[in-house]
Amino acid sequence: EFHEEFQQPNRDLSQGAKAVAYQDSQTNPDWSRISETNSGYALSLVRKYLVEVAPYTADPYVNVSQYYRETYVSNPPVGPERRPWKYPREQDDTNFMETGRWLDDDFFSAMRLAGLCPLSTARIGSRALPVTTALRMLNTRFDWNQAVRRVSGLSFRQALLRKRLYMEYFPSLENIDVEANARVQTYANRTYDLPLAVFVLPRREELFRVVAIQIGTDKDSSTVYSPTTSSFFWWNYAKLYVGNAGVLASQLQYHFHDAHMTGLRFSIASRRQLPSSHPLRLLMDYHTSNVREVTTKGLVSFVGPDGYLKDFFTIGLNGQGPALRHAYQAWSYEKMDLEKEIRMRGVQNLPYHPYYHDSQKYINILHQYVEEYLKLYYCCDSQVQEDQALQSWAGYIATDIFG
């Protein structure tokens, strides 16, 4: 019967039939048992996505997801064949260690926006990094005017007023105590020195350039390294120190907390509040597949007293808890919206921001995908409001899970 409906793409339903079909699906908590009338309506909506899909399945979610996988996974919306690929191509960077390219300052600057933590950089003066916050940390004894002028021809104040000063900053790693650990060459209990990398965007250039790197946030005693005032060894040591902080932030904050732990919250809420056949449950289960098992095992195997990350991370075991706590406290729904996060950081106008520019393509695809799928079941806001299971799910996330 479903196959016959699929062979009749031009069949349409009256508004009355659609209303009866939806009312029937709302009355029956088993969303998988859609009436024949409603199934025909659903199939007519996704007909444009099912031109050459085989084998055919009756589940609208499988149909739509299969279409998007086949269309965009095999033919990505970005890349040399579609448009200039802004994100560095793999073949371009596989031998950067052998060629010594990683020592280049421009390569270091590019990796701030195309490396492990492309969302850790903010413009000084943005919502994410107010001027007062930056000046509270920058060493007042260092000649920032000369350092900025050497790169851009502007003074520090001029670059600040023209919105051309940027900083890579990892607040989740601030004020973290580190214990002695010989395996990672940390031989004394101390506070982790947070690195601050300052950049300026010169006029008529696409990539911002590194000005200086400060190790520590004490404005009176922190050491500042620059390409002109530091030796070759210590300047590259400072760049490696920033890279090490990026590894810590990417794995503990962006990866473990923002990906695994956040996905775990939505997975738990979906399992507790949505019936197994609810359309949103099908969507969430697919995109949070195995997140509970992987995250639970990761807590034991990677993080904590019995995990081995304490022997690889320079902040050790004592630093993992505070870093994750900082990440949790800084998390918000706005951070899940890339466009809002980028604008809050004030980097939306950077000519070179490959992570942001390329990901916009994929985000548009995901938005279209989810919208088309949900339209199969909800045609207006009132239907969303009347779905008790959906409202319970949203309320559970807003209160019990996130507080």
C-alpha cells in the first residue's frame, strides 16, 4: 500500500483529510502507526526527494535522511569542485612537519581559525571579550603599541578602535591548579599559566597576523614573547604553548563537554520524555546514536582518577575537573547557534575564517533537512503546542537537565 502511494506523487489531500489524519496520529501515541491517509500526505511531501531512492522504505525520516546522505555526503557542498575551498585541504598539510611549515607565523595564525579551536578567538571589544577583560590580563610593561605597529602600521589604540585586534583566549583553562606529574614533565604543584595570543588584521589583508604571545594573565609579571624581541627558540616555544592549550580546550571543552555531554543530555531527555515512535525521538536517536555508551565509558577510560588523560594533559588530574566545570558554567543555548557565537565573538567579518565560511553551507543543509522532516508531522505552531510529549521534552531540557 505504501508503494502504491509512492507511485502516485500527484495525489493531494483536502485540508479536512489532513486534519483528520493529524488528529488520528495525535490520538494514537504510536507515531509509527500512521493512517493510510496521513501516510499518503507524508509521501506526497517527500516525493521530490525520492526520485531514485532504492530500496524504498515507508518511514519518512529514512527517506529524507537517505536523500540528504546520498546528495551531500557523496557530493559535498564545499570543495574545489564547487567553489574555492577555504578550509586547508588535507593534502596541503600532510607534510607541514617535514617541510618546517609549522614554524611559519602565518601558518600559526591560520591554524587559530582552521585548527583545533576555531571558536576560541575573539575580537577585543566584542561581547565575548570586552576591552576591560583584555586590558585586565595584558602585561602593561610590554610595548604593545610598537608590536602592533610593526605588523599593521597602526598603534594599539588605533587597531582597537578600528576593530582589528583579536585574541585567542581559553577561559575554561584559567585559574587551574596543576599537580606534579613526571610523565608530562610537570614537576611542581602550580597554577596553569594561561596563554594569550594577540593578533591584528592589517589593512587590505585577508589573514590576521600574530603580534605577540603572553604566557600567564598577571598584567605585571607575565612573560610576553614576540617575533622580534624573543629568540627563535623561545618564540616557537610560545607558539607551541598556545597549541598545547588548544589541545586541552578542544578535548575537554569543545569535544568532551560541548559534544559528548551536551549530546548525552538531549539523548537522556528524548529517551525519558518521548515515545519510541515519536518523530522527534526518531530524529534525536539517529543523531545521538551511541552517545550514552561512548560518553559513559569515556568518563571511566579517559577522564578521572582511572583515566589515562591525566598522564597526557599538562593540567593533569587536578585540572580536568575545573576545566569541565568552567565549560559547563559557560555553556548556553546561544553557543549551539554558530551564527550567534560567531557574532558574539566579533569575527563574522574576518575575510579568512574557513571554519565559519564552510560550515555555513552545512548548517543551511541541516536546517533545510530538519525543517522538511518536521513539516511531515507539524504544519503550524498550534500543533507543536498541543503535542504534550514534545512539550514535556522541552520542559525537561529547560529545567531538569540544564537547570
